[in-house]
Amino acid sequence: MIASILLAISSFSYAVDPTNIYPKVKLETSMGVIIIELDRVKAPITVDNFLEYVVKGEYNNTIFHRIIDDFIVQGGAYDAKFTAKKLGKSIVNESGNGLKNEVGTIAMAKENRPHTANRQFFFNLADNTTLDPGRKWGYAVFGAIVEGEEVLAAIAKVPTDYNEAMAWNDVPLKPVTLIKATLLPAGD
């Protein structure tokens, strides 16, 4: 058990170059490829948390389970059968880092309490100023799309409805899958 934990830690450390302050991740979805650039300068805890899930393959074969056109596309937590994926530790909310919930940015989802972000993330489809911090905690932005804006726009338009089994609104009628998330080599 201890050996497998040490191997996981060392493979994460090896795969994630700590000197790469703007790492890029390729998201292969069922609707096309999105490439995001993360900002480790302004959101180091959030970026490292996200990259840990990426490097371990934890986002592979998950779905975008909440899609609200002109608002957000959210995913990272469930497979196509709505089985919840394993959670890691919750992280400190870095929403006061100066990055805004603007069109094309990626941010961490959280519960109502501020420091509850874990593995779920969302893309902003509009300038969602109500998600930025003010007199209360906001949602921590940690990067932006650099390629594939048209893929996100297409995902935003898929038909959604209330899902009775999950008791949720805004669930795609046909699953939109994040097939694979890959950390790109530095310089790509």
C-alpha cells in the first residue's frame, strides 16, 4: 500500500514539471479537442490539484453533466452512468487571485462553503461576474482555452433536460464525454 502511494506521488512529481508555470492540457472530448493553458502563477494550488487528476487519468471517460448555454459547461465528477468518481482532498479557494470568470476560462466548482473545490471544474460561456469574489468567496479561475473554442461552443448547444434519476436540471440528453485529458510537454 505504501509503495503504491509513493509511486503515485513520484509519478505525479515526475510528470508535472514544477518549473512549467503555464502548463497546457489537451482535453479530447466526444465533440472535439480543447486545449487549455493553466496559470500556476495566480492559482498554484488549484492548478496542481487539477493536474494531479489529469496525470492520474482521473478525468478520462467522465462526462460534462451540467450544461447551461450562455453560462457554464461543468464536468469532471461522473462517468456516463452518473457514477461519482473518487474524490481527493478539498483545496483552498484561490478565487481572489485576480483572474475573472470570463468567456473561455476554466474554474473550479465548489459547494456553498468556500474551500470545498475538489475535482469538478467548469468552463465559462459568458462573462460570469456573479461568480467572481466580492463580499463573498467566488469560484477560482485557473486557466483559459487556447484552442478549441468552437468545440466548447458546440457543447454549449447540446439539448439538455431534467434528469429524474439524478434530480438535476440542465443534464445533456446524450452524454458529452471527456474521453481523455493529457498534460502536454512543456513548450507545446
